[in-house]
Amino acid sequence: MSQPTSSLVGKSRASIYRDLVLSAQGVRFGKTAGKDVDVIKYLFALLILLAFSAKGYHPKEAHEPLTTLAVDAMAQCGINLSESTRLQLMQGNLAMDEGAGKLPKELMNTSFAKAVFPMTKRIHNWHFYHPDKTADAQRLAGKTDMSMARLWQAAQAGLEQAPAEHKAYYLGAIIHLIQDVTVPAHAVPVYHGPKIIAWQREFAPLVNYLGFGFRGIFVIHDPVDDWPVNSTGAEQPIAAIPCPELHAASSNLSANFDALRTRVARQTLTALDNPIPGCAAPWRLFWREDLGHRYFAGYTQGIKPFGRANSLSGEGISIDGRPCEPDYQGFVETRHRAAIEATMAALQLSQLGVVSPVPTEAQ
């Protein structure tokens, strides 16, 4: 892969995108006879490059502070993690978006890690999850799993079967995926990520309804994904975050994580059905365009994206014709709070790297 990757040096994003589209058309319509292998490798490298933008919460601005806040809140519950566990937890979490480049070689030499962390896995394994859309016929499109199912299963296998010194990396991966489903677009779900997927007929409806340049020329951006965590504001109510329950519903760790992910996803979907304070419409207003797709909905057209309009009005939106002003910050902070609490629940379930006794219920 070194040759295709090196050919990207010095290219503008527009040039990269043009080359990518032309290469894709060549592969699709058979115009690159005799050069198919080189074109496919080049296309593959470009897809990997663009895949960095196909992520849930921003790794540094959201996943990292959300995880840190959860670990700190656990410490207030009397559950402290070792430094090595904290480090591995964070590295495994961030690698789900950033790739395996910063992970240790001894980890990446294992089959468990190769099934979860390489950026190549991102191309055909996305980070969406709807608890009622888990059937293969709903989530699979050729080689692509539009949901997180394969990554989820691989991360659980690593947590259960990998050497003890590596388990926290996989817990970080699981936590990353759970944090993602606190984002509305990951639970509805609504596709966001590289627009180049539109060259495949199956995925064209997920992009073409937006029009060129809307929500990004090359990448569809989700506003909640990109919303930074207000660490200063979020730290103040940490003491008010309840400690997670001290006993799991099952002795099966995978089943407990499955139940946690489902619960978090349903909490997100329920939050979308809650009315926007002062408005007649629910928060789902921004993520309910019917695309006729078996897995994805779309961003609602005819209104500005979430967070862009100070006030909303229109039939079925405003009350008595009066514009309403959504509290976007409050909504996102509630989603961030849900991510922190879900992370704490995952840490409690695993009990990895705990260096102080778990408090009793009496405490």
C-alpha cells in the first residue's frame, strides 16, 4: 500500500476527490483494463484517507473528554482504575476512529486486534446501531456492514479471550461504540461520512438527497458528532452523576454489554421523541427524512440543520404561530451526560484494572 498512499502527498482535497471519483468510475464501468489492480489499490488508499472523517463523536473533542469524565466520576464512586488500564482504555477508544497507528505492535500482532482496530476495517464496518434493525437483511450491503455488529462482536471476543494485559484496549473499543449510540444520527440512524459512497447504487440515496456541498463537499458532517464536550461545565455536576449499579443482570459479560448498548440506544431514540421545549415538534424533527432505505433515514430537508437556526417556525413546529428557540446546548449536554453514564456502566460491568475495592451497597 505504500505506493498508492505516497501518491497522495501534495494533492489538494479537491484533486483527491476528483481522482477518487474517476478511479471509482473506471473500476465500475471497466475503463481501466490492464490497470485494474493499481486503480483498486489507489482507490482503496483514498477511501482509507476519507474514512478518517466517517466517525461518531470527534475522538479528541468528545470521546476523549467523555471517557476521562466517566473515569473521574467512577473514582468519586470509590472505583479507581490503574494508570495502565486508563491508558489502554483511551488508546483503544480513540483507535476506533483514528486507526491502529498508535497502538503497540505486540497488540496488533494478534488476531483479536486485527479484527477491530485497523483503519481498513472502517471501510466496510460502520458505527451505526438501531436495536430494531439488527437482521442481516437490514444491515448488510454486499461486503459492508452498515451497522457496528461485526466490530462489536470482534471487540467482545477480544475482551473475553485476549491476554489479560490487552483486555482494556477492547473495553475501550466497546465503550467507543456505546458512546456513539448516544448520538441521534447513530441510533436513528442517519448516514454521515464520506460522500464517495454514493458511487455504489445501494448507498446513492444516502447522499444524493442532500445536493452538492450541503453539510460538506466531501464529507457529510453531523452537528452532534462535531459538538465539543464542555469539560469545564461537565465537571461541575460529576458529583451528582449516580454511581452505576453494583450487580449485573447476567453472569454472561457479553449479554450484559449487549443489554447496555440496547438500553442506551433506546434512551437516545426516546430523547428524540421528547418535544423541543417551547415547540410543537419533537427533537426527531432534524433526523426524520424518509429516504426509502431499508436501514437509514436522512437529515430533514426544508429546515436548517440542528444548531444552525436560532428560532424555528412553521406548521407542526411552532405553537400558535410563534417561533420557538431550541436549547441545542442543553440537548447535546444531555446526550453527553448519557455517554458518561453509559461509560461508567461499562466500566462497572468489566471491573478491569480496579485498584481499590468496589463499595458495598451499604456504602
